Amino acid sequence: MRNKTTEIQDKILTFIHESAEDTSKVAGGGHRFSNLALDVFSYQFQKNEPYRKLAMLKGKTPLTVRSWKDIPLMPIQAFKAVDLTTVGSPEPEDVFYSSGTTNPENKSKHYLSDLTVWNASMKVGFQKFVMGNRDKMTIFSLFPGEEENPNSSLSRYIDTAIDFFGTPGSQSFVQNGKIDYDGFVQALESAIQKEEEILIIGASFSYVHLLDWLKEQKKNWQLPKGSFLFDTGGFKGKSKEVGMEDLYAAMEESLGVKRNQILNMYGMTEISSQCYDDAIIKANAGEAPSYLKQTPDWVHVLVLDPETMKPLLDGEKGILAYYDLSNWESCVGILTEDMAIKTEAGFQLLGRAKGAEAKGCSIALDELLKVK
Amino acid sequence: MLLENKVALVTGGSRGIGASISKKLALAGAFVVVNYLKNEARANELVEEIEADGGRALAIVADVRDEVAVQTMIKQIEQQLGVLHIVVNNAFTPYEFNPKNRKMLADLTWFDYQSQIDGSARALMNVMQAGLPVLKRNASSKVVNLTSDLVNIPATPYHDYVVGKSAVMGLNRSMAVELGAFGIAVNAIAPGLTYPTESSQFTKRDVRDAIIEKTPSQRLTTPEDVAGTALYLVSDLSANVTGQCLFVDGGLHMG
Amino acid sequence: MNKTVTTIPVYHLPSVITGLEFEELTIENAHGSVKMVSPVLSTDLISKLVVSVKEKQRAYLKKQTTAQIIDVIGEAAEKWTDPNYHLRQLALKTLPIVTGYDASMIELELKRFIRLFRKKNLRRFVQSEIGLFGNVLDDFQPNASGGFSKFYGPDLIFQVFSGNVPGIQLWTLVTALLVKSPTIGKLTFAEAIMPSLFVSSLAEVDQELADSIALVPWRSEEGKALEEVAIEKADAIIVYGGEKTVNSIHEKVGPNKRVLTYGYKIGFAAIGKEALTTDRYPKLLDGLAADIALYDQQSCLAPQSVFIEEGGAVSPLEFTSMLKNALANFQSKHPRARLSENELMSIESARQKAEIEAFTGAETTVFKIEKNLDYTVVYHGRVGFEPSPLNRFINVFAVSSLDEILNVLTPYAQYLQSAGLAVAPKRLFRLADELGAVGVNRIAAIGEMNHVPSGWHHDGGFNLLDLVRVTDIEASAEYASESFDSDVE
């Protein structure tokens, strides 16, 4: 059992590392991705009972599935309802819980018995889409680290970024659930003085708090050239409702960055990889960014028709399906609740689908949930 | 493809008419479970052949006359494929179609009848009872039963065989009535003398010629002919067709 | 595909109101194209409409006898029973485009529905609720306590319609006429056709009677000021709509006016084991499928969950598997409307939830077509209750006894309305009583859940009685008056 587990991780690690060296090495018309995705699926079919049962319900088993596109998709809601793990997790190295809800039963759980693949996926993606040719940057986080916020995949992500890519002054400025504005200002002003390139990492709502505070204090800065803001999350009923473009405009104004110095990352508790837009890649190349999300080589996405659940053509709006090789411990195929449009240049997220209201006089499920 | 994402079980699917049907359904996109009784090598060979043509198949051994064996087979299908949409009840107790040596009515024993009934009605009962819970989960399912045109025109009176196949014909209709409400279509195929197959090798040239002479199409039926009709009956092309029996015999019998 | 655009007025104005500006809203989809015309609204116009309909009520409507009013409505309804009637044809052409419902289903249902407004049915409606064939609305009638009583309807009713199930608005429009009250109606663009056309039919029969009704559509979010004027002027308000709409109206109205609400409701069906015999189940299946599929489950009369009792000849699971097929058949006859992205996602999400139940060990089976979301049947091998995302999505629960369902229904008491019941006579009354206690207000046969009889009690209330107020001439006044007769001896 151990062997199989090691073997599958080794295959994925090799894939990720070869991708880091040279994307064309693993591209190969997608065959390598597809074959490895099928291997991972077969492995999970054997070891992850709920996933096996889902696959059986769908009639999509290792015997019938022939391409990564046929691999059954685990609805993301399932991570709340059931433990999805191939290893069985009496003592996982880590469990990631989703944030947001207070009811633990409504939290997604993502078990990881071994973080090797997760780390490799994070680092290779971060290097390519965030760091570019840089080795180190000064990283200031407006989101708590792991110590402050255990079991958060984003906290672990940020700690890993700071440990691996941050200069010695890099740190998170969140303590006891609050942003330490004084500390942040001090560090920021010192970095500005030294003209260090800064990377500020935060969830969308952290920026809302920061911007509110800056407004109150009537402060604004001009970040040093080559600095970036890194944003993730968007808004899911958190803090006050702000549209992303409004937020970016406010960030430009208060922090003295151009729109193309703001990078957005798409990640989830339930998956082990991240997608980024092309802001930094294009900035480094001196080109205009599309802001479309880029997938690392070990991730493929499809956009599905909500009526038929069949893949849509590029440019059509539907539900995002996420295939992630680094998700070897749970499910390689995940059905998100995000609406998206895919093009050759990347994919664009269009937020969650809203609940439906009844057209007649019968009360619909979504409305009842709202009133209950 | 006509049978994309469908899983089909063909009993007695490794040789003769069964093998042709297996190949045909696989070519149309179905994942085919080739059920066989004895010859594992042959069944595997067929699976390989199907795979070489770009299809998918799996050989599973089971004596369809044995209730437990059939239940095990259906369980295997569920575990490995999850679903089952199409059942072709093709297997039957080996029978030698030999007009020169057939048993006269007076010589037949109950054992002869019993063995044909076991291979037809009993096999059907076993497969349907084990398979129905799985079929009833689908939006629509297809069942095809192989009978024979000898039921209507017993040119050579193979009494025991005709009894077995007549039972299939009757069950075909009554099953269609009950299962229609579940979205399960049940139809039969009655081939004429199908040549070449192992069972028909004893039907010598003189008899074959005599049949050909009376047949409007002026030829015997091939396994491939039967497979084509089977494909029609298991696909959506035959939507809303149920309880029917299609004669694939060049027009020898006209229903 | 018919590319011609059909123009249709989606309003009704008293004939004295003229010189208005109009605006158009075009709806175009696979079914065709409709241009809906309605007046440009202002608070001034609403005030004018109020004055106009109230005046007509004083000058005309209030002088009509209930019998005369019934005659007019009945005659208008009779027109709609003629397949060649021009307004019926216009309705049948435009309703499928605007509502998305299958054209042949609308035709069939509308035909059945309109018959409820025949003279004989209206007479039964009035008789069943008020008695005396409504004479008490015309004049003082002797009452049981020795005096006389007369019923009065409100001086102005403001009706707020919602939803796109064709025709349901007619119930309260007719009710208002029967109590001789004028109506200002706020239509919804989702279905403004039937009320507008039916009042036009009334005008064809009796212009003056129709002039006591004004119907205009506006969008709630854009018409707050219009709504305020209408609420201020009205004595009674009738509201159809979801919790949000109903609550917001209640807030605006304050405590002193009468408000009748028809909120969004939940229906269910329950099938006893005695009904699941091998000879009876096919008819039940067809009926249940129709109950679920008519108007895509959007009507509050339709079931959202089904309870099936174990122990019949057909098991709940088997019955459910056949229900899936019956719904597929219904789909081929009367396809479901095209749905919005949000509606599709709502179904998809409910399917996922059911599938998660299925693979996490619960005794749950999801019956559906993989190809699309036309219908979904979820079988639960335990008692429970699940509201549906609608649009032909049904949850079936196997229960060892129908007595089990009371507990699971209780939390939904305020939303309960229709129950389809298939049980033997000896259980019917006991079960009906228990369900009634939980909040159910209507028990129908399976297959008839979407069809109410005239004289039904909409959401468990009275139609006419809830609107009227009473003036009594007490016996003392009557006797005393005798003494003031100049000719008294």
C-alpha cells in the first residue's frame, strides 16, 4: 500500500518538476497529463470509497474512462459531507478546513497525509506566476499565518511563500485576528525608503479593511517600482460588498500601484494547486495582461453546460470543472460552484451562481433556505 | 456514437451470434461485458479484438443457468462499471442443429426439454432478476432476447429447442408489458438459420440449399445480420419499440 | 419558427382614461416574439385610476345585484370556452412565449381553468361561502339573531400579483367584483396577459363593470412610489408573492387596513399501501407525474415531496423508478420550460446534494437523465421532507406508515397548502384531520392536485367573507322603527 502511494506521488512530483524546468516537456499534446490523471483516478478509485461510489453512480470507472475529460467530478459540496481521502486519515500531517461558516459540519475538510506534492505544486506555480525571474522578494501578508490560523490552506500557502521566497523581513501582519496596522506601516515605509520591491499578499477582504483604515488615516503610498499586490478570494458574503474592479481601483489609488501590478490567485481549500492571472508574467515580458487565469501544467479545466454537464466551447459561460493532479489524496476531478468562461488564453471567473426564485407561487428550495 | 457511455451485457457473447453482437455494440461505443461459459481464451481473444478496434470490453464467466453465478456476475459489473444499460440474452444450452439426427417426438426425454428450458427461460429469469434493480435505475434500458424463427416455422421440428425458444417469445411480451413503465424496452430477435456458427455446422448443404430456395433474399442469415438488428434494438433508434420480435431470416417468415 | 411579433396590451384601463403614453417590452425566444404594451406610469396616473374606478363603483358596480355581476362574469367566461374566441387565441399564442410553459399544456389547463368561472360555478362559489345566493351583498337580509344584515366589500382593493402561472389572478379579480369592490391591480410582467385579457372580455360584456377595474404592470423595484399611492388609497390589499414581497407590503400598510396574502406554498403527495396494488398503480403514476409536471411545479398546488408507504404490492423504490419514466413521458408530451442559469444551477446543486447522500451510505437513489435536467426523481429510503428546486424535481420518501409524515411536516407548517392523498376511505378522514391540524388546507386526489374546484378555500381562507364587513340592523332598531311609522296605531 505504501508503495502504491509513494509511486503515485513520485509520478506527480516528476511531472511538476519537469514542468518547472520546461513546460513543453510535459505538454506533449496533453497525453502525459491525461495518462497520469487516469493513473491518479485509478488509484483513488481503489482507495477513496466515496469517490469510487460516485464513479460507479456515474458509470465512470477506470475501465470505462479513457481521457481525463471523462474522469468523474466530485461536487465540491461533498468535501463538507464526507471525508474524501485515499490514505485514511487517523493522523494526517494536515487537515485544511474552509473558512467562513461557523458550523463545523458546514466546513470543507481536505486531508493531507503528506505535503510533498502540495509543497511542490505551490512552489513551482508561485515561482512561475508570481516570482518570475526573481529569487526572493519582501513579502508582507495581510492574511494570518498558520500559527495564528491553523488548518487554513491559505495560511499555509502564505507561510510557505514567506519561508521559501521571502527576504528576511517578510512576515504576516495579522495578530489575534486583527491587522497590525502600525507594524505594517512601519515595515512598509521602511521598505519604500529602501526602494525594495514588495509583494503584499492578502485576501480580498483584507484589502477592504486596509483600505478603510488608510482612508480613515488619510494615508496613501507609492509602492516601489516592481512591487505587486497579490489578491485572492473575492467576496462570499464577507465584510462589505465591493465589486472586484472597485476594489482594484481603490488599491491603485491608495497604494500607488497600476492595475497591472495587481495579481489575482484562484485557489480553494479542497484543491492542492493554484491558478493565477497573467499580470506578473506579462508585466515581466513587457506585455499587456489579459487577467485571465492561467493553469499550471498539472491542472486542466473545463467549462460545463449547467443543463447538460457537457463541456462548452471556448467563450461560453458555464460551471468550472477542475482537474488537478496534485490532488492525489482526495479526488483528481472536482466540480466547483464557480461560473466561468474559458478561452485559449485562460479562464475568467464569473462568481457563484445565485439561487433561483420560484416563478409561480410554489416556494422554491433556495428561498426557503433564505428564510429558515 | 449510438451507444456512447452505455454498458452492455451480452450473454454467451464470446462466439457465434453473441460474438458478432458484442463486436457490433462495442464498435457503436458501448462498453461490452462478454459473458462466457467455458472458453476463457476465446472470450479474452474477443475482448482483445474489440480493444484493437478501439472498443472496450470485459470478459466475465458465468453459467447463466446458475442463479448464484449470474448474481455474482451482475455484482462484478456493478463494482467495475457501476452501471448497466443493455442486456442481450443470447446464451442458450448448446444444441446441435442436425436435421438428419434430430430426436423424434417419441424419443425425447423430459431432460431434453428441461435442458432447453434451463438455457432459455431459466437463464432469462436469472439474468433479469439479478439485473433488474440495476436497469431500473436508468432513465431507459434495453433488453434483447434471442429466439428463433423456428418458433413460427418449425421447418425442422426440433421440439425441445422450439419449446425453449417459445418460452422466450412469451416472456418477451409479458416482460415488455411490466417493464415498459420502468423505461425498459424488451424486444426479441428471431434469426433464421444462421450460418456459419458452431451450432449450425451440422446443418448440411442440402438442407441449407432447400432453405435458401424458399427465402426471398435467397441466402442464409449471418451473425453479422443479427448483430445489426440487435444494434437497432439496443439503441435509441428503436425508441418506443417494445414487445416486438424481429425476424432476421431473409423474409422466410413474414409476421 | 414563427418570426412575426404579436403585440398585446398588458393592462386594462377604465374607458374614461385616455391620452396616455405607452411603452413596449419585447420578449423573444425560441417560441416566438411578443411585444407587450403598457402605459407609462406616474403617481398622478395611479391617483387618477383610483378616482376613476371608485367613481364607477359608486355610480354603477354597487347598484348591480350579485346575480347580475355573476351573469356578466359568466358570460365573459363562456366566451373563453370557444376555441375561436379571439382573446383566447391571443392568450394561447402569447402565453407560451412569455411564461415558457409548453403551449399544449397551457391550452389544456387554461381551458379547464376558465370553466370554473361559468355562471353555475360562480353561483356555487357564492352560495358555498355566503349563502342566500349572495343577496346579502345586495340588500339587508334577515339574519339568525332576529335582525337584518348586509355585507359590504372594501371601497377600493389594491391587488398585487406575482408569479407566472397563467390565470391564478382571476380568482381575486372575480372575488373583488362579487363583493362589488373596485380594483387597482399591479400586474407582473411575468404574466400580465390573462388578467388583462379577461377584463377585456368583461368589457365586451359590460363596459361599465369592467371600468371598475384598472390593471397596470410595473416592476416592484422601480415602482415604490406607485405602490405607496395605491396602498394609501386602498381599504384592502391582496398580495400574491414570496415572503419578501408579503412582508414588505405588511410593513407599508400598517395595522389598520385589511391585508389578504397568498404567500408561496408547499404541496406534497402521500400514497398509502392500499393504493399500490398491481392494478391501481399505473393510474396513480400518471396522475402523480402530471401533478409534478404541470406548470413545471411552479404552482403552489403542485407537490414538492412524495411519501410512499411500504407494504403495497409495488415497493416505494419500484414505484419511484416508474415515476421517473412517467415524468420522461410527460416531458415528451409537454416539455419543461427553458430555464435560467440560476434555475439550472439550483437543480444541479440539488442533484449533487442527493448524489452525495447516495454515495455516503444513505439509502438514496437519484433517477434522472444524464443528458439534461428535464426532470429529477430522488428516492430516499427513509422518512423526511425536502423542498424542491422546482421545475420537475421531486423527492420521494419511503415511509413504513403514513402516520410518520406528520412529524416531518410540522417545521413547514406555515408553508403547507395542498396534499394529494391516495388512501382508502377509512383512513381518509383520520389522515385529513391530522394533516389539517398540521396546517394542510387542501386535500385532493393524486392527479388533481393542480385543479381546484370553484368554492375552494384559497390557502385555507375565505374568499368573499375575508373581504367583507357587515352592517347589522339589530332587532331592537327594527322594532323601534315600527313605532316611528306615522301611521302606527
